[in-house]
Amino acid sequence: MPTGRGAQAPQAEHTSRVKHADDDFLADVRNESWQRHHIAELLRQMPLNDFDGAFLDTAHLRFDGMTPPDWFVSFCDPVVQKLDECWKGPAQSYFERLVADFKAGPHPYLAIGNFGALITGWDDNEYLSPLDGGMIEHFMFVDGRLGENDWHIAAERITRLIGNDRVFIAEPFGYDLEDPAERTWILANFLLFKGKASFAAFYPGHLDAVGPLVWLPEYELDVGRAAAAASSLTALCTEGSGTKTCAGVYQRRYANALVVVNPAQDPRRFTLPMPSVGTTWAEVTFHGVGYVEPSGEKSSQRTVVTAVVGPTVELLPSSALVIVPFNERARHTRQGRFSFDDSRLASLSVLHPKRSGELID
């Protein structure tokens, strides 16, 4: 997809340009001639390169790091002086026009935006709603796992702006590959909101996004189909409403897995649903990193089935859990894809001494 960066020409006069620290110029979304130029240029490039759409990088308002720093004083109404109010109207009108023009021709192109982390409290990002989806940069992880307040802001916007039917790209940065809890936090949050067209691009702390193609064991966990769409935070909350007053945790059931997230600042206890017949729940953690060779071969990484969990579990603050249905037969039928922590799985025979079955695949 072409990006919007090359076409981010701002106000007509060079002296009035607003420049970001990344050497991008801020577009004047009110400018009719700029709107025509940007849309026409994208429509010209896409068929030439057999693209399915355009990636607008960035689509959200980057209000910090701008030169001059007080640029919005002249952009906004002197009476209003609220950046979100004077920006979102023109921005939403422009995105509505762009999407309409993308869909008007014989090839209905997609318009996908970089939505940022979606945690700026005063900017509700509603102007992004006309787009076909977005990438969440620093997904649920900005200098560490998101705190409770920021998590709820981002989660509400993901369900509102993207939902189940639009393109959703999760792109976390900077988490620690040596910390299984952080890896679980990232994956569980992605699966909590995953929709019909969702993609994960995981960039842990020491990995270079422009280096070799990275392969993580998280990509190989076959969770199956979700039991229901992540239509709202209330639908995902186990107790109470899905806003900040959720008294429980957030969970989502898949055919082959269950993911649970506790964004709260206090521990939360919850009761697991019944697992599949002949199985019990066992926690899955992820270790190692691999790279994809030109031949398509992947170097080593591993998924570890660790402790049996349930029926009641306590989740620490800002933590998550990925569990799968498991029993002794799975140890023999899934050795190629999983390794097993025998010391922590010893209780399996006590839990279900006469049952048989297999890890659902």
C-alpha cells in the first residue's frame, strides 16, 4: 500500500508549513486543493502497483513535536481554541470524501490509517471512524503495559472505531522477549479484540523492524474460531459493565483457547468456564524467537504448556492468561508443536484420572 507520507503537503505558503520532528509536514485537511491532490495521487498509484488500498501514516492527529509549537493557534477558531474541536470536523469530512472516492471506481480500495496508541484522553479519535480500519501502534504497551485508565481508553476506541468487521492491525513495540508475562499480555489483548480481518505484527524490544523476517511461537497457536464477536467491553467483562466499573476481568472464548485480561490495579479472581469434555485447562506461555530463512524454514522457538489452572484463578494487576484445553493424550499427539513442563503438570492425573481426549487443534 502507498502511504500518505509522501503527499503530506500542508498549507499553500511555505512559510506557513507545520513540520513534525519526523520530517513529515502536517496536512491542512481543510484545504480543497490539497484534498483533491492527495486523493488523486493515491488513486493514480494504487492500480499501477496492484495495491488493494492505501495506508495513511499517520491518520490520527500528531499534536506534539510540531514546529512551530503554537501552530494550532492560527489553525483553530480564536474563540474555540480547542484543538480536538477544530480538527476533527474537517478531518472527518476529508476521510469521508477519501473513502467515498476509493469506493467509487471499479476497484473498491481500502483506506487504512495509523491510529497511534489511542490513549490521548481529550482526542476521542471519532474522525477516524470513516476509514476501513487501522493499525494500533504501541498496542497496549507504551513504556510498559498500559495502566488501567489508558487501557480502558484504548479498548473502548478499538471496539468503537474498528469493531469486528474492519481491518485491525496490532503493532506493539518494546516489550521484553525474556518476560513470558509480557508476551502473554500482548497476545491475550490482541485475541481479546481480534475480528474478521485482524493481523498481529509483534516487534519486541531488541528486534529491528527492518531486519530479517521474525517468527514467534505466538503465531503458531491455533485458537480456532471465536465464540462471539468482541462487540463491546460490556460483552467481554465477566462481572458488571465493560467500562471502568467492570468488577471482574475481560475474557473471550475461542474454539481451542480462552484468553483473560486484567487491566485493573488490583488482583481479580474469576471462575473459569467448563473446558471441553475429557480435558482440563492448562496455561500456555511463549519462549524464544525465530527468523524465517529465504527457503521458508523457521529457526527455533517454542510454545510451552505449563501449569494446570482452575477452576478459580487470581490474575495479578495488569496481567493476562492464555489457556488451552489439555490432557495426557495431548502430551503424545502434540509434541512437535508444544513442550511440556512436567513438574507443573503432575496434577493432571489427579484432576481427571479416567478421562481421555486430546488438545483441540
